[in-house]
Amino acid sequence: MFNSFFSDDALVRLSIFLVLFAVFGMWEIIAPRRKKSYPKSIRWVNNISISAINVIATRLLVPVTLAVVAGRAELSNIGLLNLIELPAALSIIIAVLLLDLAIYIQHVIFHKVHFL
């Protein structure tokens, strides 16, 4: 049971989201940090809706787009890892690290640039 729960990535992510949403929701009710401008119910429904749209778009569009772009890059012999001859395992490790670095940089930029 325990192993099957943690093998399902979507279930783990959903569980973490729901637990954190409940914790922060209760925290907001108990100790609000600002005056409410909208009813909590409207704001929470809006935030959950945005999260749902984000999950659907991410789960459906991103993998397909990445596969198409990667396939075209390989066929056209473009891209950093197509320019140098490396073992496949090393190419995968470098690609994962570079993509992770790009996500981290995006995260930092979102915190630094106010309108993002």
C-alpha cells in the first residue's frame, strides 16, 4: 500500500497540494495578514481553478510540445547536446541538470520581477 501510493506521482502531488491548501487555508482564517478585499470562497475557487487549468495544460501540452521540439532539433542536428558527441547517459544527465537550472532561474526571476 505504502509503495503503491508513492509510485503514483499524480496522487502524491495532489495529496501534498490538498494538505498544504488546508494548512494554509486554516492559517489564513486564524491569522490573516491583510484585510480581505474579496470573500475567501471566491478567491479560493479562483485559485483552485487556476491550479487545475495549470495541471491540465502541463500534463497534456508540455510533454507533447517537448517531444516535438526535441525530435525536430535532433533531425535538424541543432541544440547544444547535438553539437558534441557524448554517451547517451551523460547527455541525459546534462539535459536534466540544465532543464532543472532553467526552472530554478525562472523561479528566481518570478520572485525578483514584480509583474511576473
